[in-house]
Amino acid sequence: MVSLMVTLYLSASILFPFGTHPNPGDPFLIVNKKTNELAYVDENKVQRVLSVATGKSVDQTPEGLFTIIVKAENPYYRKKNIEGGVKENPLGTRWIGFDAKETNGRIYGVHGTNHPNSIGKYTTAGCIRLLNEEVEALFEHIPVGAKILITASDQSFDELAKKAGAIEKRFDEDQKEEAVN
């Protein structure tokens, strides 16, 4: 029985990573609600910074470290019964859902939009909104199991990624940090 459980765990962990993540070099997303920007981190560096829309009020877009658990092309908009792939769908062309507030990845997500003029503003019900072409490019690089950090910070994306473990600190940076403390 124990060997069966270990086999299932190891098999599942290939599809859905377990343990502490991100590891240096893993794909990782950071959303800074203070600047309404999203950073895509991969291969130990910030690859892209994109403008986003976040929650109308400060508490609508939850803060914390979450896991990407759902990805969908042309997502269905359940709230108003709008099928995916139509121009009226406010979720745009891609959905990258994460487990904020112990949800199933279908409540909070990074998604496209049919209102491109909303990007850069505080206008959502809690999701992170990107231009369709940007979320489509991101969608290809972010696997299920990747982590997303949502914060409101004055720190740079490099600092946030290093603190989260998505970018490996260099030895000389560790020495400087110890000297300051």
C-alpha cells in the first residue's frame, strides 16, 4: 500500500509540482498592485514586465503566493453565461487560474480582456487583466504548478523574485545582506 502511495505521489508530482516553489530558474509570475505591473520571471531573470489591471479596491485582488492550477483557451464566462472565443467575453482569449483564498482556479486568474483601455487601471473584480496578445504569449510559458506572487510593494521585481526564491542570489549579494543585518 505504501509503495502504491509513493508511486502515485511521484507520478503526480511530474504533472503538478509539490514542495517549495519557486525554485531558481522556474517560471514565476509577480504582480505588483502598487504599479499595476506583472513580471514574468524565468531562467533566473525577469524576462518581461507587462502592464495589467487589478482590483477596483485594494482588497479585491488577493495578496500572497499562489499556485497556477487551471489554464484555459477561450474561457467560458460563467457569471454572465458568455461562451469562450466571442468578442463579448470579458475574459479575453486565455485564462491562467490560481488558488487564491482556497479557490479552485476558476475564481481568480490572469486573463485577457475585451476592454484594452482598462489595462493599467484599478478596475477588476479581483483578477489580473492583460491584453489578449500578452496573455496568449504568457500562456505558452507558464505551466500548471507554477507560482504567482501578488503584492503591493516598493521593491523591484528583481528584489521580489530573489526574496521568493525564483532568482538565485549570488554569493556576493548574500555577503552584503549579512553585513547589513
